[in-house]
Amino acid sequence: MSKNIFVGSLAWATTSEGLEQAFSQYGSVASAKVITDRETGRSKGFGFVEMESGGDEAIEALNGSTLDGRQIVVNEARPREPRRGGGGGGRY
């Protein structure tokens, strides 16, 4: 079963490829993505890694470790909460 992992406190220079490389030491990585701002393309400082195997080992080993000069936070991703309504002008 695959495991979705949250990775926070990333350096601005960290790429999706660098994230995949760091996690691939612990198992099979299905995907790795650094989240970027839509308008600027700049990293938001966090990302997600989906691992087909070795997820628990990667979390244990990499949480609190240093990647690209920054101490990172690594834990199991929580399911995404549904967005609340709103947005757009409503009638009064």
C-alpha cells in the first residue's frame, strides 16, 4: 500500500527531483512534488512524496534531517479537507 508523506520547511532551492532523490534511498517513490505558487512559480516551502514502499522508514529517518541546508519536517500526510464554500459575490 502506498503512503502519502508531507514534507515541510523546505529550502527555496529544493526541487521535486531533489525530494525524490532524498526519499528514494528508503524505498520506491511513486511521485515527489514541491508545491509552488501559481503566479510566481516560487516554492511554497513544502511538498508531498508518495511512496510505494519504505514510507515509514523514510519518515523515521528524514524527519528532522537536513536537506539543502534546512532542517525538514516529515510526517504522514493527512487527507485533504474539503474546501469551504464562498468566493465570488453573493446576493444579499
